[in-house]
Amino acid sequence: RIKFLLSSLNTSSTNVFATNLIFKNFKSGKNINKFDYWAEKCWSIHEELLLTVDPEIILVLGNNSFEFVGSKMTKFKEFNYFHGNYKDQFSCRHITGDIVNKKRDLIMIPHLSKLPITQNKYKPIIKWIQKYLHNEPKFQAAIG
């Protein structure tokens, strides 16, 4: 699913820096107790990664990751959201602000384990993400 998403955004996994937000093994995302605690313990590494990789766009999968990374932003400039219809319920969010001393776009889509992004009915999500892409986007995908 991630390869399909990246391909749909005209990039490939070889051009994208990706990492988990939390560097601890859990049997599943549902088993992550104290999400913010573990994310905070790993945050200093992400600050260094953001300085090194210097992405313009950070794509996160899931609400918890969006809420945590968004809490690290300042100087908010823009907030947008995109919702699915009644049958295909999903929610995507976008915020622009400063994180690690640089203006960046933070985009959240549902976790790909829950969103069959390869289905045609989810193409609007890809089109929605594309409007935030810069000429040559550098992503950091933080998967929560």
C-alpha cells in the first residue's frame, strides 16, 4: 500500500525517508500504551532527523501521530481537512507551521493498515495530498 501511495504521488520509496514515530516493538498499534510517553522519548531523534533530512512535507499515518507531531509545531499558518462520505468514512488533515525551526506541511491520512488506498474510491485522498506537494517534495513518513 505504501508503494502504491508513493507511486500515485509520483515518487518512489527510494526517494523517501521513512521512519516509525516510536522506536519500540509492540505486537500491534492497538497495544501501544502511553503513546505520547513513548513518542516523547523518541522525539529528540526525530528532531535530528528533521534537521538532517530537512523535509518540506511530513506525512503521518493515523491520528495519534498527527496529534503528537502537530503538538510540536508553532506559528500555525493553515489548517485543512478532508473527509470521506458516509459509507467510506475516513478523515485526513493538513496543517502548516514551524517544526524544528522551519515551515513544514504536516499531512495525516488514516493508517494504511485500515485504509485500502489502492481502491479507486480512495483516489480523492491522493488528489487531496497532491495539492500540498511542492516541486520536489521530500517526505518524512512517521508511522505511528
